Amino acid sequence: MDTDIFSLRGRNIVVTGAAEGLGRTFALAFARRGAFVACVDIDPAVEETCALIEKNGGKALPLMADVSNEAAVTTMAAQLEASADTLHVLVNNAGIAIPPGRLLDVSVANWDRVIATNLRSVFLCSKALLPMLLRSKDASIINLSSFLALVGLYPGFEITAIPYASSKAGVDGFTRQLAIEYARDGLRVNAIAPGWHGGTRLGRERQASSEPAVIKRFNDFIQGSIPMGHMGTPDDLTGLAVYLASSASRYVTGQTFAHDGGLTAA
Ligand SMILES: NC(=O)c1ccc[n+]([C@@H]2O[C@H](COP(=O)([O-])OP(=O)(O)OC[C@H]3O[C@@H](n4cnc5c(N)ncnc54)[C@H](O)[C@@H]3O)[C@@H](O)[C@H]2O)c1
């Protein structure tokens, strides 16, 4: 019998947005603890994540899909079912951010794109994979929210945008409601709300559209506003992700966990 409550041996896990950033870090961490990890992304670099897992002796399956597209998600679920009977963990991690701006700067196209990628995808993937999750009788969904679902932020200049905060607040509501609906069916549903974590490509659209002076002001503000005095790294998040994926969190459901160096407590 496995006495390590954080072990993921024998668990089948799907991580969306696993080609890079937090998703790749989670996939590698889960595989190191013994899980089979299906890595889903719209970016072919998801193959590299799986190659890294296998190089370390783990088991992985790359699945290309746009998680905001219903037909693509249905195909992805069918491909997964051909390789595994049951699913124990789904990490709804894929997400995007757009250049910062106040409401009057936000186009309808960007609103639709962010809501589709960050919120519609959580609905589509959870619904498509729920039958496989319920078959395991011991399942966990982990949704990537954001501290921007918990607090508003406007330090006198643009640093985020309404569609992103709205999509993540939607993720938190989805998390609570799904958790309650299936609490007696062996499914737990929780969300992680990260603060600023460097080393990912989430800010690429913002950086591409900003002057160096604007990027510096942005970074100076972030560093100065975090009580612990520094940004997090993707690796910092793996402890919480493993906890929520494993039996260590077996009595925890419907919660959003801020992981932010004290940002939302200040
Ligand atoms: N990094 C942070 O500080 C931070 C803070 C708060 C929340 N988050 C959330 O964590 C998650 C991961 O962010 P990250 O920083 O690793 O970003 P990232 O840009 O480095 O990685 C996101 C991944 O999602 C994939 N993706 C995007 N759209 C997709 C789609 N339609 N279908 C399939 N895959 C798609 C990308 O290809 C990429 O591999 C996101 O949901 C993000 O909102 C991150």
C-alpha cells in the first residue's frame, strides 16, 4: 500500500496548456510523482513537454486541441479515452491575457477571445471529461484562476484588463458550483489563484505592445506591491498543485486558494 499521501502513482491526469509555462511545470511535477499525464495544447511544443517527461522515465501523451473549440475538445476526449479508462485529475490551466487597458480600450473581439479561452474552455473540458473522471470515484478538477478574480487593480495606470478579471471570477464561480453539484460523486473541484509568477509567456501580448519604460514601470509596481517582496516562480506552485491532485486534499472542495506572496492579504 502507498503510504505517501502526496503520491500520484497510478493516477491519470490531463493538463491543458501544457506546452509551456505553469502547465508544463505541473505536467513534469505530476509525472515525477508517478502519474500518467496527457498534455493538451494548441501549440505543438506540447510534444516537447511529453518528450521531457519520457526522458525522465515518466509516461505522457501529447494531445493537440484548441480548448475553446467544442469539436476539438470532443475529439481530444475521445483520443484520451482510447488510451485510458478513467481519469483522476483534470487541470484546466490553458489561458491567455491581452494587453492592459481600461474598459473603453477593450474591443468586443478581445472580450470574446479571453472569455472563450479562459472560461468557455473550463466548461467544455470539464463537461467532456466528467464521465471519465466520475468513473475513477476519486477525482479532482483544478482550475487556474487568478488573484485578479479576488481583487480589482488600477494603480493609476493600465496593468490588466476587464475580460481577464471577469473570466477568472467566472472560473471561481464555476469551481464552487461544480464542486457542490458532484460532492457526493467522488469529485472534488478547487481553484488556484496565482499572483504574479514570472518565467511564463502569459504577458507576451502586453510586452509586445509596450515601450521598455512602460514595462519597467509595470515590473517596478509589481515587485513593490508584493508583501514578500518578489514574484513567484512556476516551481513555487507545484506543492499546491500536487496537494490538490493527491489524496492529501481528500476533504477539500469548492475552494479558491490564493498563491501570491501575500498580495491579496495586504
Ligand atoms: N503566470 C502567472 O503569473 C499567472 C497568474 C495568474 C493566473 N495564471 C493562469 O495560469 C494559467 C497558465 O498561465 P501561464 O503563465 O503558464 O501562461 P503561458 O502563456 O506561459 O501558458 C499558457 C499555455 O496555454 C496554451 N493555450 C492558450 N490558448 C489555448 C487554447 N485555446 N487551447 C489550448 N491551449 C491554449 C498556450 O499555448 C500555452 O502553452 C493561465 O490560465 C493563466 O491565466 C498565471
